[in-house]
Amino acid sequence: MLPTRINYSCANNKVLQVQRAADARSVAVLIDNKPVILQRAGSAAQEKYSDGTYLLYLDGERAILEENSRVLFGPCAAGPLPTSVRDRY
């Protein structure tokens, strides 16, 4: 299970903050210091969230956030993610 909040380090020294909902059906991302809620969308390859304007792809330690098909944050990477409950504390 992934942590509920992950800060991804992105190109151009940007940080993408992602906060997952407990049910993993939505995420909140900070864009210009404002939270934007994105809903889970179908994807066979990775986690994908969208609101029609923004599209967030999450694949393990990697992330990309697009606005109308233009990359806002990316490529992004998180540090090593925990592999067990014990690793998270």
C-alpha cells in the first residue's frame, strides 16, 4: 500500500504534491498553491486521474501531470516508496 501523501521531485526543480483519498478513487494535487481534485480514470498500465482539464499519471515512483495535453510537472520521481507497513514509520 502506498502512502497517502507523496511529494514528487520534477524537472525544472518543481515539486508535485499528491494526496490520495483513503479509498484511492481521487487525489488532490497542488497547482499554483491551490488544491485540485482529480477522479480516478480507467487505465490498464498505471494509475490515472483526471478532471477533464488536468490529467495525472502515477506509476510507482514516477508521475506526470498534464493540463490540456501539455506537461505541467514531469518527469517526476519520488524517493523509494515503502514496501511494507513497517517501512512507513
